Amino acid sequence: MKNRICFLIALLMASATLLQAQADKEPRLRVGLHLAPTDLINLNSRFRLGTHLQLGRVTVIIDAAHSLFIKQRWFPRSNEVGYEYFSIRPEVRYSPPGRAGLSRLYFGLEIPHSENRTTFTRTSFEDTDQLRYAVDGATKVRRKTGLLLKSGYHDTFGKWFYFDFYCGLGAAFRSVRYLDTVNKTRSFEEPTEEWGMSSDNTPAGDRWVPDLSFGVRAGVWLRR
């Protein structure tokens, strides 16, 4: 009887040791919260907040951005009187075998969607009928959905803070419309051009455009 009890105790201890070893092999879910300060100095300025969910070598990032109380861009045109921005940027990334822990090189795929509304006073633009119009006021609505291949480096400083340096390249489907127009009339005046740049607004319509993303995230681990 005593031998059986000793055997069962030894078996339970061995099972517990095996389960603990197996648990140690399972990746731990790490959770972080971050800001992207580089978005504040972007042409379309906004506040960007996101979450970092890391499970082993796979990481999911979900960022959202909004202009909040920013009513003008960093470099507005003289006739801009209103500005709003919103975006959501889900991303999945993979870190190849290499340096272990919380510092790692990664490759990822991001599918960003954004909407930008800019209100103008007197301006002109090319509409979807490919004719030019002059207006006393209008709101340009630009929607863009892209697909970006990304690469970057994620590193932890101290115990609770991390930084994420990233860049991405891809393409986006962009839709531009002019709404709430005031006194819309045909215009036959060509836009001025200087130093290879045009004074005209973005033509209305749908098209594929190249897309680029780069910047820095700064965050804190909530669970590591």
C-alpha cells in the first residue's frame, strides 16, 4: 500500500512537471497600448492610438486615429475653413526566428482605411464628369482603403516601455467627391502651376494610387 501511494505521488509530481514544462512552451499573450506621435506632424494631422497584441511570433496591431479638436492641417491652403480626419488601421505581423524576447525585427501586412473631410471657401475643381467648376464653398470627401507590406523593428526599453519603428509600401483605392457645393458654376480658367505643383484641388473620381507609411509608435506594456 505504501509503495502504491509513493508511486501515485511520484506519478502526480511527474505529471505536474510535464504540464508545467508544456505550459512554459506556450507563448504568453502580451498586451500593449501606444501612441503614434509622428501622425501629429503628418500632412493630415491627427491623434493616433492603438493596441499591441503579441502571441509568440505573431502580433496583431489595431490603430485608430481622429483629428479631434484639430480643425486645420499643418500646411492648409488659404481658403481651407474646416478639417476632419478618421482612420482605422488593422495590421498582422510575423517575427522570423532570431533574437528572442520583446525586441524583434518583423514583417507585416496592413489594411488601412481613412476618411478625410476638408471644407473650402471659393475654389475650383474637376468633377466626375471631367468638367471644371467654380464654387463659393464645398466639402472635399476623400476615402481611401489600402494594402501595405510593412517592415520594422520593435524594441522594449526598461521593463514597461516599447518603441516601434516601421515603414510600409503598397497601393490604395481612393475615392474623392465634392459635396455641399455653394453656387456651383462651370469654370474655364485653368489652374496655375508653379515649380511642378498645381494650385488645383484633387480631381473627383475613383482611382488606384501608391501608398506609403512610415513612423514611430511609443507605448507601454499592460501585460508582458
